[in-house]
Amino acid sequence: MTIVEVKTPDDSDIESLIKNFSEVQDNSIEQSIIDEMTLSFKGLSEFEIYQILNLAYQSNGEITAGDKTLILREKEQFVKKSGMLEIINFQEDIDDIGGLENLKDWLKRKGRIFNHLDQAMKAGVDIPKGLMMVGMPGCGKSLAAKATAKLFDVPLLRLDIGKLFGKYVGESEGNMRRALKTAEAVSPCILWVDEIEKAFSGIGDSSGGNSITTRLFGTFLTWMQEKESTVFVVATANDICSLPPELLRKGRFDELFSVSLPNREERRSILDIHLTKRQKNNLNIDTIKIVKETEGFNGADLESVVKDAIENLYLEGRDTLTTEDLLEIVKETKGISVSLKDKISQIKESLEKFDIEPASRLDA
């Protein structure tokens, strides 16, 4: 028996398909648009490419750069049908992140590359691999993952390792390979692995369940090292000491960032964002005073303070939020550095052992 593998069309094949379609329809397409669409079509079969081109042509009578949105929408359907990955719908963008300026600057640089991948690749720029964020819970790691997808203008897929486990021998590894293949078919995209240290906990143990996790981890590591697709991996973790060392070495991710509790300027920025979002920001609110009273609060604590203060305001039948309203809630709220004192100290100590780029700028 001879096994013949029928691969999906490569770049030159996809370019030929688009040009043939334009000739048949007597509709000339600019080369720059062809280059962009070639990247967007990667991972799809010849039949699927023709279907999407037909849909685009029927909608407005020509093929334009705006049809990339249609390609992404059709790719999302493939993800939903696979059942291995979850498409995340979100509204957050990079301006919704308070602080983390080093991380945001780095993401903006990668975003410029991702938004012009065809030109960057022709100039010899390597395809961005991904990033890992480790550190304090509730300090914006998940928010940053969503904002990255918005900045890169690509779909956000979440990989839940727990969904991949099967009851038959080899089924879990097969599910992992199918999930990664689906992500490559949808690329360019963001593949988000949240709390990765929990997903791959027990690596190296000899028990049956953990041996499956170890094999899944091996499959994931090999894929990350060898992938040439435009899948940008965003991994988040709280405890860096729980992560296998082979995941942290250069080559897996482009950069590792440590996320600490917000400093004074960041706390002020977070408060302004949440107050403005709820249309309650006014000149009477002394955010500096609130910032001084919220030492040791994380972003989630600060959001909770704003939400509770506005809720009280509504129940009391008032319209204008004051500094005193917020300070009253602050006094009743236990920050994460108090409520989870031992855990936060442990995370802080573990971060100090590793030389990782800080996501925030130093407090002035």
C-alpha cells in the first residue's frame, strides 16, 4: 500500500487560484491584495478557497482588501465545527489596559509586523511566535490576551487542555494534534492558553493520568518549536515555579513578561479607565487620594471598588460619584495582597528568582 498525503495549497498554489479566479470573472486584483489574501487563505482547501472567493465576488462584484474579514468569518465556522477550540468574542482593546507600558509597547511593535505580514516576511522578518505573561492574578494578563487579538486584527482562539482528554489510548494526543491543526487552518490568529501551569500540571509523574499530560505537553512543545504558521501563542500563568523549564527557554516564545501588582501611576490609570467606561469620571473625584489608600490592590480589586461604589450610588438615588463614595468601599475591601497574603508572597519570591522582562515601567 502506498500512502499519498494530499496537502492544502501552499502560497504559490493559493496565488495561482486567486489569479485564475480573477481571470475567469474578468476582474483584475492588485498584487498587494493578492499577497494579503494568500496569507489569509493558508490552511484552507482549494474548494474552500473558491467558495469564499465566490461569496466575496457575489457580495460586491469585485475582490477587495476588505474581503479579509469574510475569510476570517468563514474560518471561525471551521473552529466551531471542530469542537476542539473555543472562539472568544471580546470588545477589549489595548487602551483598556491600565499600566503594563513595556508590554503594550512590545505588542504594538509586533502588531505592526502582524498587520503587514506579507511585506515583513519579504523583508526577512521572522514570523512572531508568541509571548508568555507570568505573575500576579487579577493584574490584566487575560485582558492583554484579548487586547492582542484586537490589536493584531485576528480571531482569538482559546485552547482548553481539559477538553482534549479522551478515554482511549492515544485519543488525547490525537485531539491535541487536531486542535493545533485547526488553529493553523484559521491562521493568522491568536491561540490563548490560560493558566498554562495548571493545564500541564504533573509533568514528569509516572501515574497514568500524568503520563498523558506529559505526552500532550511534548506534542505542544514540538509544535511550538517547529511551527511556521502565523499562529501567535499567548500563554498566561500565575506561578512560574510550576512551569516546566523547557517551556521558558528562548525559541518557544519571543518574550516572557512578569506582571506585578500595579504601582501608583498604574492604579490611577486603572481607576480612570473603569470610571470613564461607566461614565462616572468627574473633576470632583480625587484619584490621587484613592491611589494612596489602595496599596496592594490588583486591577480586579480596583474594578470591584468602582462597581460597588456606583451600585451604592444608584440604590441611594444619586447621580454624582464622589471621592468619599469610593474611599468608603476601599475601607471595606480587602486587597489581594491581604486576602491571599501567603500566595502573593510566594509568587513575588518566585518571580525574583528569574530574570524576566517586567511588563510595567518602574514606579517613579
